[in-house]
Amino acid sequence: MIREISKGRPVGALRRRLLLEAPAETPDGAGGQLRSFETVAAVWAQVEWLSGNERWRAGRPEQATSHRITLRWRAGVDAGQRLRDGEQVFDIRAVGDPDGGRRRLVCLVEEVGR
């Protein structure tokens, strides 16, 4: 029998190693702030493609793709952070604990860079 994290998800489904990053702001010397991201943790995750579309930004077409990323439950994961897999960057838009059991987190993300 295969151990499961939750209904229908075998433990081996979390096979992608992602970096969880949080925003960090530093003074820019001119009264403003520079935003960068610092690595908080490395996590095992399952990444599932949900949808893709094209939109216009600054007069240019841009592809936007959304994914669902499932990882083991951990405190402190929130919208505004991001997940990274090498050059692939996912902005976290929403985070939820589907069954309230603190076993897994589901993050709805948008891919923003390659």
C-alpha cells in the first residue's frame, strides 16, 4: 500500500525541489526602497499547470501561465512571496490548507519569469 499525503496524492508526487523566497526591501539612498528576494527555505513540491493566456502589458503581448503548487504544510507561506525552480519564478497569489489538517499547502501561482 502506498502512503498518501492526502486523498489521491502519493508521497512521491512531491518531487520538485523549489526555493521559497520572501521580499526584502532596502533603502536606495534617494528616499525610496529597492525590493529583492531572499531565500527562506527549500521545499519539495508538486507543480501542476492550470491555464495560460496572452495579455497586453505596456503595449506588448505577454504570456501568462498559472499553476497549482502543492507542498507539505509549513507556517509563514503567504501571497507576496514566490517559489523558484532555477530560472522559473512563480509569484504566489493565494495559499490554502484544503482540509485544515496542516498536512499540505496549495499555492495558486502565476509564472513570471524564465
